[in-house]
Amino acid sequence: MRRMTLILATLAGLHPLAAIAEPTFARMYKSQYGYVPSCNACHKDGGGTPPNEYGKSFKDAKMVLASFGQIEAIDSDGDGFPNGDEARARANPGSAKSTPAAPGDWLDTSNLIPREVQDIFPGIKRYKPIDAILTEKEISAAAGIGVELTVRDENTIYIPLNESNRPVGISIIQPAMFNDKPFFLLVATDGALNIRNVVPVNTKHVPEAKDSTIYAKLVGNPAKNLKAPQSVNTVDDAIVLGVKKATTIIRLRLSGGRN
């Protein structure tokens, strides 16, 4: 009960004008250019979707901080402006519709929230993203409940807010792996951390994840009752492990590292 009180207190104290969250690559981008980009800088339609041409250039350059400098002279989106010129002008180097003279709205809050998250909270206009940058304490707490997390699991939690600025749920887009191939899961819970949505996202490399019947079985269950599989032998195991990691990250981050 005390843990849940802490989580609800965290949610109640959220304010939509607080700083936007910075997942790993977004933090790198900010370090290079001084501001947090939308997921649309590297993805075709928000986080978890396939990479656009700028995202491919970044990937080809090994996806480290130095990669941004290495691809600055390239015009990835083909709009006539080098990536570096666009990024410094706060234009989107991954979209031909965004140029230094006309950057567009790619940095608006609505574009900083992944489309998949917005789809499961229709009508919501405000979000509070929260950094899920994992501390040693949180990684240790996760291990204590049988969930292996590393700094590579750092993520962003998205809190939708109603017109009264009250939270109406919690969501996260969590990477998952099956046969060494990645896919993504959008996991949403209510304030009591009961699972309300599990949606496959970008299953290009693991198409069987799209049609699994396990999603419906997960919805409605308290996250704390979900058991992480000891090994991943099936795509359903990979899904359950991904959901358990997602809900564990949410629980630890919003309860101050308490498991």
C-alpha cells in the first residue's frame, strides 16, 4: 500500500510544462545540438517505428555521440540542406518537409509523444514524459524480483494528463528480443499498475509477435503478479519478459527505486 501511495503521489505531482524526457539517443542529440529532438528525427512515424533516412545514417555511423558529427555533411532527407545545418537551425534532418527556413512543428509536444502512445489515449492533449534512467539501486531492486535490467534498458515513461492536469494512465514503449531480433511493445497501466494495454509496435523483424494471442491474457492483470520467464523459448516468453521489464521500470522509477 505504501508503495502504491508513493506512485500515486508522484503522478499527482506531475506538471505538463516540466522538461521533456531524454532517452539515450535523444540525450546524445541534445549534447550535440543543445535541445531534445522529436522521435521523428530518426523514425518515420515516432518512436518504435522504422528509421527514416537520417536514422539510417546515424545507425550506419555506429549510433554513438560522435556519429552526429560524422553525418553532418550528409543530406539524409534529400531537401538540399546538410544534416548539421538543419539540426543547428532546429529543423528536422530526417524530414524533407522541415528546412532551416521552415522547421515546422516537429518539436511541438504532440510530436514529441510517440503516435502509438497518443493512439491509446484518444483526446489527451497533454503529456508528462519522465526519464527512466536506471540507477544501480534500481537495477539491484529489479534483480531482487527476478528481472534483469541494465543501462541499455533506459527508457521514457509517458504520463497522459486530462484537462485538469490529472494523470489518466502510464505508458512506455519497451524493446523486446526473440531469436536475437528486436521488436517493441507499447505497455500501458493504470495508476494502480494494472495492465490496461499491450500493443506490438514495429514487429518487422519478428512478425509472429504481431499476431500472438497472449496480449489479451495480459490485459487486466496487476503488473506485480506477472512472472518473468526463466528463459525465452517462444515469442510469448519474449512478450511476457518485455512487459515485465516495462512494468518494473515504471514501478521502480515512480516509487523512487523501491521494488
